[in-house]
Amino acid sequence: MDSLTDVIDSFDEIKLIESIALFGSFSSSFSDSFDDVDILIIARKRVVLNFLTYLSFKFKERGLDPIIFHTILKKPKKSNSVLFHVLNYPSISSLLKNEWKPVLNYFRSNLVPIYGSIDFSEVIPYYKLSKKKLFKNVLSWLNSIDSKEDFIAFKKYFIKLTPLWLSSYPYLDLSCLDLINSLFKKKTSWKLQLNETIRLLAV
């Protein structure tokens, strides 16, 4: 089957896209088994919408059912679908201005460009963060959770990022992360775990 790069290159308006990069869990080619695809696209919204329509069409040609979503706060159920988590910014300056600083630190060393010539490790500065700033948006997410399903989605994200936080911010006391991950293993109610996680991150 065509690789993901081949599909991108065959898009009619590809020259209007400045960069496409993958991050997180991804697969670089079409296959019978797909992981979720996290993708950053630097281009105007209209072009991105056209690109996503085209990408969906190519997947459906192969009997796959793509679902595109734009926030991890409300991740859709996977079932047999391919999930595309899409971040879109019209320019690098917009990305730097509007994206969460912890996410930018992650992008600086983990984005994998598959189209365009942007060197993200060069254009994204490293931000030295306090514990409060590191978890500010995580706490906002926690405070918005109102269902067990949303909390389970949060836990998966949190467990996945714990090693990255520990390695990226060695100057911070992040002992709370081990306490929270231990908490997640206990057979207590999700609401109790939610409130305790908020308390530990806010200290």
C-alpha cells in the first residue's frame, strides 16, 4: 500500500502546507493495523480542512474508517477506526505564541517531520518551567473532568507522559508523579482519585 508520505505528496495543495510532522504514537505507512496518529500541520485552516478530507478519502478507499479529532480532552472511542489527533497552526509564530509551553518543550525534541524543511529543534526554544507552570494546563483539564470515561482517558495520557516529564525536568521535585501513578492502581472510586490527583499536583 502507499506510504503515508506518498499520500501527502499526492495532495494537490501540498505546496500551501509549510510543514507536516508526527508526534506521540504513530505509524508511517498504511497497514491492516494502525495505532493512533498524532499530527501537527503548519498551514492555513482552509488548506488543512482540504487535506484532511483528502486523507480521509484515501483511507476509505482502503476500507478504513478514519476519525479526526482536535483535542485529547475528549478523545473519541476507537473501535475499528483509525484516530487522527490533529493540531493545526497557520504559522510557526502562531504555534510558539499559542501552544502550551510544556507541549512546545516536547515538540522541540520529539516532532518527526514528514513534509517541509522546518527544523523544529532549531525554531522552538527550550522553556525552563516551574512545577506550577508545567502542570497548569493539566490541572485545568482535571478540573473539567465530569465522567469516569474522561478520567480514564486522562489517566492513560498521564501515565504515558510521566517518564517524559521526569527526564525533561530533572531540576523539579516531581515525586508527586510516582504517588499519583500508585494511586491509579488502587481500587478506589474515580472521583476520589481525581480529587487526590488535583491535590498532589497543586502542592
